[in-house]
Amino acid sequence: MVYKKLIFLVIMCFLATMAMTGCDMKDKEKAVSAKYPVKPITVIVPYTAGGSTDIMVRAMEKTAIKYMDQPLIITNIPGGGGNIGWNELAGANPDGYTLGAVGTGTILQTLYGQTRYHYVTALDPIVQVADFPIVVAVRADQPWQNIGELIEFAKVHPGEIKFGHSGVGLAVHITGEMFAKEADISIVPVPFRGDSEGIAALLGGHIQLLFGTAGIKEHITSGNVRVLAVASEKRSTIPELKDVPTLKEQGINVTFSIWQGIAAPKTLPTDVKIQLAEIFKKTVNDPEFKNLAEEMGMSVDYIGPQEFSEKWINEYTRLEKVLKETGIVDQIAEQKK
């Protein structure tokens, strides 16, 4: 009997010690995260310097310093269509000191099965920063003044319209295929190595239609290009595009934009996530950052962690269906061969 009581007392003392230790550890963790950040934060950009993603993050770097005591340190880790940088991010310590730039391609790469990690579940979305509207453009001397006229011509002349895009399986290609399917027309896709090649082909008359980004805006200003529609959910805030109607406004139920944001490795502590979200909310909504973003042809579109996480899941589900319906998954598989 005495022996049993002794064992009971030992167990109770052990549990009490563990409870006190646990509380002490939690208190220490709270104290550390309350001071966050206490050192510079690395932000991985999975592309080379000078691209749109790199420029966006560097614009954030200049503005975020107003709202926290530590700087953002930009690290470019290009390769694999973004996969090398995103793999590095997914495998990093989830302590809030390694973040990464993410975008539409993060989801697409997962769907194409070209990744070490399943990014949709391996990363924690923190903030959507902005998006690039996808535009539907023609040369200014073409007769089509709106999407309806273009579709009418395509129905009478199936296969005669060639549409350019910056690469098989990229957002602009997907948008073009979605448009053709929704409008029930036959148009021929022509891939290029980037927007600049596609614009040159459009201006040279080698293609009649281009699905591109706001990088085309200087050609709108010069009067060489006419934009018939944007594929966004709502009209663009970019001055050169603000009067251009959406595809939905013109009866074509297709929406797509190239969004960009910041994510962290999964299991980021909740309080650190909250602090990061608040810092980036102030950063993205800062007039200085907005001006820099619009100069680059981006529409600033802040979305916080909860809504951004929901968007990731919804976009994954939607695009999985779209890629099968348009046959793009098969095209990617054929490319791998």
C-alpha cells in the first residue's frame, strides 16, 4: 500500500514538473515571437533578378522597412520554372525568417507533377500582393473593335486566327484555350519565348491575336495595339487598361489573372503569421508601393492569409478541371517525352 502511494506521488510530481516545463517553454516561445522579427528576413525569389516577381519583392523591401525593425534580404534562386526556389522554401525552417515569392505558377507546377513538394499543402500563404491582368490584344489596324466581332469572324473563318502566348501551360496559354472553348471557336495557339516575342509577332502580322500581360501597355499608348478585353474578374486599375471591358462583360465567362504574393513554409507559428500579415498589409497598401507596382503594370490587390489560403485551394480545384478540359495536361505530358 505504501509502495503504491509512493509510485503515485512520483508520477504526480513528474506530471507537475512536465506541466511547469511546458508552460515555461510556451512562455519562452511567446516571448520570442512577441519580439519578432529579431533578425533580417530572407525572401526567396525563384527567378532571376530583373523579372516582374523580383521587381515586386524589391519594391516591398523598400517599403516594408517602414513597418518593422529588420530588413528583407532578397535571395534569387532561379531554375526549374520556379521549382528550385519553391523547394528551398518548402524545406526551410518555419520560424518566419525564410519567406518566398509565390504566384499562379506555384499552383500550375504542382498540377503538372513537376515538383518535389506539393506546394499547395507544403506552403502557408501569407499575403497576395498584386496581379497582372491578362489582356486580349489585336493589332490596331485589324477590323475587330470588340470580342463579339472577333468571335463572329472566327466562326465564319475557323482556324484562320492564330493566337500567340508566352509558353505552353502558362497562364496566358490557358486563358486563350479557355476563351476558345467558351466562345466555341477554333483558333490556333502559337507559343513564344516570352511576351516580347509574341508582341513582335503580332505587330509583324504573323499572328492575329495575342493573350499577354500589361507589358503591352506601351504599344497601346503608341496606338499600335488595341486591347479588346481583360480576363480579370473586374476592370484593371492600370491607366492604359481602365476603360477596357472584361471578357465577362462581353458575355464570355472566362476569368484569369497572374497573381503574386508571399508564402512561408507550413506550420508557421500563428502569432508570427499574424504579425507578418499585419506588416505586409501596411506595406502593400502604402502609396509608395502602389505607385511602384502600377509603374510595372501590376494591379495592387491585397488579400490576407485566410482569404489567400482559400484562393489557393479554389484555384487548384478550378485549374485541375480546366487543364483536363482544354487538353493542356496532355500537351505538357507530350512535351516531357
